[in-house]
Amino acid sequence: MSGGDLLVLKGKGIVEGHCIGEALVSSTPISFLGGVNPMTGEVIEEGHDLEGRSVAGKILCFPHGKGSTVGSYVMLALRRRGLAPAGLVNEVADPIVVVGAIISRIPMVVGVDISLLRTGDLLEVDGSTGTVRVLRRAGERVLDERGGKGA
């Protein structure tokens, strides 16, 4: 670990790329077809633990995908509308999500224990090296430039 990292998780990079963003973590598999609104980026699957939350710009962490192969194209539609996740972290590689990440150019890492991540954590995902770094835990305050507590 480097000085600022709270936790470094090593998985397998599936789609190259690098992103930093806020984690949106689910313990439940996600279906992009019928589970995520392609016009808004909102999880619409009834009873899903992320129901009502937007995936747009988040690092979406979930066990694996489920559902139809058309889910890959829903991911592409999200990307074209600027509503796609910034990155994907999965425990298990699912072909539907992998293809969606490839055609949408979303950095993706698999083989990571997502139970170690929390919604709101600041993550850095490197799809080239297969690493997921926790840069800041959810709820931790950031020191501003004057050394005081900021937002």
C-alpha cells in the first residue's frame, strides 16, 4: 500500500482504464435489462437494495450480473447518455457485464471481495493492473488546505 491508501484489493483487470469515484455497493446481483432505467441510470428493480439509486458516475460494486444479454446494450445506452458507471467491481465475471463494460469502455476489475467496500467510499479502480484502492472511507471528513475539516 502507498501512504494514502486505506486498503488495496487485488483482483483481475478485465477492461483497461482508470477511474476514481464514489462507490455504490450492492450485495445483490444486478440485471441491466429491466433493472436499470437506460434513460435515467436509476436502479428500478423492485426490492433491489439499490432501488432508486443512480449508477451514473459511480463505481458500481456488486457480486455479478444476471439476466438477458441485452443488458450489455443497456450499459452502452447508459454510456452514450453520460449515465454509465465510472467503473465496475465484481466478485465474479459475468459475460453480460463483461461485454457491456468492453463495448462501453468502462474500467472493470473482478475477483474482489466487495463485502470489504461500502457505499460512499472513495475508490480508485485500475482495470489494467486489477487493483481497487480505497482512498477514503465513507463518512470520513477531508482536511481542507488550511488543515481544518472540510466537506
